[in-house]
Amino acid sequence: MLKIAYLYQLDASNPAVQSGRPASILRNLSAQGAAIHEVFPMATQTSRLSMLKKLLYRLAGRYYRGDREPKYLSAIAAEFDRRTRGINYDIAFCPGSEAVSHLEAKRPIVFCADATFANMIDYYWDFSSLSSEYVRKGHLQEANALRRAALAIYPSEWAARSAINFYHAEPDKVAIIPFGANLGSQNSRDQVHQWIAGRRHESLRLLFVGRSWKRKGGDLVVETAKHLVQRGLRVTLDVVSGDAPHSVHRMPWITHHGLLDPNKKSAAAQLGDLFKSAHFVFIPSRAEAYGMAFAEANAFGVPAIGTTTGGIPSVIHEGVNGFTLPLSADAANFADLIAGTIAQPERYQALCRKSFEEFELRLNWRTFCARFLDLASQFTDSPAQKSRDFA
């Protein structure tokens, strides 16, 4: 039985935190026999000085956060040391890189993250216009985490390449394991095959799920749907988003459901029904570190359509569980792809079945945690390894 000191700044058992990733990992590690010592949430908070810096930089048109301040990270390390004193554990694990970057643990350190700091600079809006101080501290934090870690896990080649090429992490200390789906994780093959068989081809139903309308490519989804309508297809577009423009309400073939919280029972059921009835989950993101919704689409036997950016190509394997087009693709290109696929019912249904197989094989948290435990066990195979100082 692997003993894990599981640390995180926030409450890792709360499924609302970080899209449910820490909670799903926690639950599945426990289900697979790991003994978890919880070192979360951390009491350590960012300083008042860092809050003041954040405000001053914002007034200057720059962004700054205190989450990568060396003093803050050292305080987290000190708290971890206090809370694990006298505790026998095999590895220290964190579902993020920040909290481990100053640890002086006497056991191997393992972390997982969907991206490196370098990946995110000028990629997501909230990592744009960063202050030079924050950039410098962010790179230092990431480099320290990779230097201290015995193993760094990423869900995509995009992130793993950054760790190796930008931060010069040792390749044998970097692993690629796809993240799993949260919604639909308990779906059975019989259920999914029934849903697939029940999808009629007289009409086309598209599903867009995205908290950030612009970054997720919401406008391109609407334009693509317009093209399909103009071609004579009976199209329904379901939009699940909190910031969709008011114009989507004026189109009779669009149903705007607002932002549905999968952690609330009624909303999760509604969201599940939308996945079950969709022909495609279509999210042509302009930037995406991973794309959990694509894995969740596959959990319902729904092919995913996205773009070749960030971590998406590691989730969507071309022609296997969906399709990707380059960022330069326009609405006509996506309309051609969708119309051409749905026009071949047998090919489409085979794609749906294969999509669910991809969920069963690699896009689920059971597989993630099984692979994680397998890799982590290398550090506990011998007494010599157990006593080695990996800090």
C-alpha cells in the first residue's frame, strides 16, 4: 500500500476546485488502495504586501499575483513539514506545481499539472500583460518544482515538451498521462451504446460547453452552425456558457442553458442529458491547456471537435475519438467536416463507439491513478530508495 502525503493549497476534496481534478485524483487513489494523509487546505495565505503589489501593478496595466512569491511558497513548505512531522509516508504529491517548489521533503515529490508556467504566458488572457517581476518569479517557481520533483506528470505532449525543452527537466522524470472525465465517469458501455443508437440523423445536434465564450471559440461555433443551416441541415445548437452574447438568444435554433454547475445534482443531470443527445461536442478553442469537456464527451460516446492548440491533440486523436482543425480554420471548414461526417451514419456510429472506447482506455481517472501508482511505486521498491533524500 502506497502512503501518500497529499498536499494542496485549497480543499482538494471539493469537486468545485480546479474543475474537480484534485478531488477526482484523491477519490481514485483511495479507491485503488493508496493510504492518503491529507495536507489540505493549507492555512498559509499570500501576504498583504503581495495584495498591494497586485493592486499597484493593475493600476499600471500589468497583472501580478502572490501565488509564486518565494516567501509564500517557503511558508507552505514549512506548514507541510509541521503537518507531516512524525507521519510515515512514501511520497509527497500535489495536483499542481506551486506548493512543492520549496519543499524539503525526505521522500520523493510528485506533482501533476496541465501546463507549465511558460506554456501559459500570453496564452490565456489572465496570463497576458504580466509584470516582469511575476514572470521572473513564475519561471523560478516552475524550475524549482521540476528540480525537486522525482516525477512530474502532465496530461499532454504540449506541456511535457515545455517542461523538458524550456525548463530542462530530465526526460525520465516527466510522464504523460491524460486526465480523466468527471461528468459521465460512471457511464456503462450498454448505456452509452443505447444513447448512440438513439441519435437520429434527420437532424444535427451540436453542444458547446465553455465558461469562457471567447477563448473557447463560441463565435466560431455559431458561425459554423449558420453555415450548416444554410446548407439545409436541421441544426440545434445547445450552448452551456456563462458569458455568451445576447445575440445567441435571437436565433431560434440555439438554446442557451447558461452555465450549468456539474456539482449540483439537477444541473449535472441536465448537462448529462445534453451530452447524451449531442451528435458532436464542438469547442474550437483559441487556447486550451487540456480540454476536460472533450474527455467527458467521449464518456457519453460523443465525438469531440476542437482545434490543434495546447493540449487538445493529446485528448482528441484524429479520426479516432473526434477531429481537430488548425486555428486558421474558418466556419466553412468546420461545417464541411461536420456535414461530411454526419452524412455517413455507419461511419459516424463507429466513431461514437470508438470515442467511448477511448474514454474507457485512457480518458478516465481510474487509468490515470493506476498509471500514477505504477510509476510512483518505483520509489518504494527498496529500503535504499525509501530512505533516499529526494529534496
